[in-house]
Amino acid sequence: MEVIIFSGADQVAEYAADIVGQMLAHKPDCVLGLATGSTPVAMYRCLAQRYRDGALSFARATTFNLDEYLGLDSDNSHSYRSYMRRELFDHVDLESERTHLPECAPGEDPRAVGPAYESLINKCGGIDLQILGIGRNGHIGFNEPSSSLASRTRVKTLARRTVSDNHRLFDSPAEQPGMAITMGVATIMDAHRVLLLATGEHKAEAVRAAVEGSISAMHPASVLQAHRRVRVLVDEAAASRLTLVEYYRRVHTQAEWIAGEFSVSGVCDPWFQDGDG
Ligand code: F6R
């Protein structure tokens, strides 16, 4: 795994926005996998600013979000559809019919949503770049500890810790859903490239277990160790429990040097140089 350590959360956001910008430049009709939560908000602000500055365009892109609560109308201000409108969709030139979340319409069988979502992702050619946050319990999407590493988009019951971590976002406990529809672990692993963002000391243990712990369904993010193209972007606080910090820094410096010496013209990052995806 490539672990890149930044001085602060703003630098994580800027770098993540750089990668999304390069993805859009390299493949304007790319498929982006998006996350919600507190962590990517700063990245979405950078992307909206760069769009206003004319530095990038989402006009031909397609998006698939990781997850959506079950039991909230998409117009509910707490739904992830509303979050995405607030943080990104309303500020850039994405075509709304090309923005997807695993939403369950009133009266629809929630068990039918996952297979349809998977087919749509496949029909669009798979996810070129997936953005992830990480839960304090190691979840990615809403794949809570014990989720099958072979799981696909489906209904999941939220862990108590996830519900309590997100209490602050709801006016009353009665309003807060206990279930969601989430991409599965295997769905995430199928993405061609993955960027995992984590900031703050409260994520340090989850990051350590994901990067340096054993691969286990009890810490779903750890399965990313088996993915070919993952970058873990952390600030100093989220990196504070990693044991190989000095090594990750050296790897990054040397990779940047090689990229500078041997870059293919017009392509800034080796991630985008070797074709697949
Ligand atoms: C969000 C998602 C979750 C969050 C995770 C971290 O779509 O799937 O896995 O990424 O809960 O949330 P924050 O960033 O709020 O700490």
C-alpha cells in the first residue's frame, strides 16, 4: 500500500482533489466512486473551487456513491443524496442522471437495490477511482466488522459504534436510521484505483489496523492490503500509530523522484500511465 503522510487535513484534501482532477483529465468519461462523511468535505470544496476556476470538468463523468441510508427519503436533509448535492453536485457540472446512490424508493424491496446497483456499475465499465473514508471500527462504506470480504452491494445493519459516531448529525435518535444499503467489500475491491482518506487522531488506530494489521473481516479496511492500487492519504495525527512512518515517507519521496525523472509527457502520475482502468 502507498501511505502518504501530510502535515494536515487541508493538504490531504488538496492532494485528493489533485488525483480526482488527474483522473478527469486522463479519462473525462471516468466513473468515480464517492464517499460521504466529514472527511471528504474539504476535498469536495477544493473540487468545486477548481471547477469554478475552470481547472476541471465533470461534464462527462459518472458517479456511484458508496452508500445510502435505508428509510430516509432522498429529499431528507440527512440523506446522502442531500449531502452530495450540498457538498458537490450543486457546485459542479455533473449531469444529475449520471449521479448514482444505492437508494431504495418508497415501497421498493431493499433487497433488489444491490443487484441492480452492481449491474449498473458494470454497465458503466466499473469504477475508475474510488474515494473512501474509514470508520473508527475499520468499516469502509457501511461494511461493518464481520462483513464478508466477498460481499456485494446489499442492506447492512449499522454497528452501534457507527450509529453513536453519527448521532451528532441528527436532531433526535428516533430520526437516525439503523440500516443502510452499501457497496460490498468486493465491490470496492473491484475499483481500479482506491484513495482512502483519514484525518485526525481519532482515526489513528483504525488506520494502523488497516495498513499494518492482519487482513480480517473484523477490520474490513484491512482487505485493501490485497488491492493493487491503493493510496492511503493521512495527516500526521491519523498516522500517529503507524510503525513504518519513516519508511512510507522515503518510499513517497523516491516515487516522486522517479516520476519526475521518467514521466510520460502529459501524464503527471504513474497511477494513470499503465492503461488498465
Ligand atoms: C461514507 C462512508 C463511511 C465513512 C466513515 C468515516 O459514505 O461510507 O464509511 O467514510 O464512516 O466517516 P467520517 O469521514 O465522517 O469520519
